[in-house]
Amino acid sequence: MYFIVIGCGRVGAQLAGFLSQEHNVVVVDASAASLESLGPVFNGATVVGNAMSLDVLREAGIERCDAVAAVTG
């Protein structure tokens, strides 16, 4: 399956790391520094940008994803 995780705080990072062990995952966050916190367990891709932007969502692959998890504040 193909997942997009929006938000890379504590919950988003844990969810992305867990999902990336078995699935294709892209994490979207406005902060590049937040994406760096994913660590070596994460086996997916990242997109820096505001997830309210259709262009950012398209870059993340919104048209072909199976599920989106919005885990922002």
C-alpha cells in the first residue's frame, strides 16, 4: 500500500517509521528539520511543503495513494 503522512511531529514520525517497514510512505511537513528527525528506521520519502497546497500533495503522490494520515497540531 501507499501512504502519505502529513505532519512529522512525534506521532507522525512514529507512524511513518512503522508504516515504512511494510509499505511505501511519503511524509509531508513544512519543516525540513522535522523531517530529519525520522531517523534510520524510516524507509520512505519526504516532501517539504505546506500540505494545504495541491502542488505539494501532487508531489507527494496524492493521486495514487491508498490512505492519508493527517497528524498535525
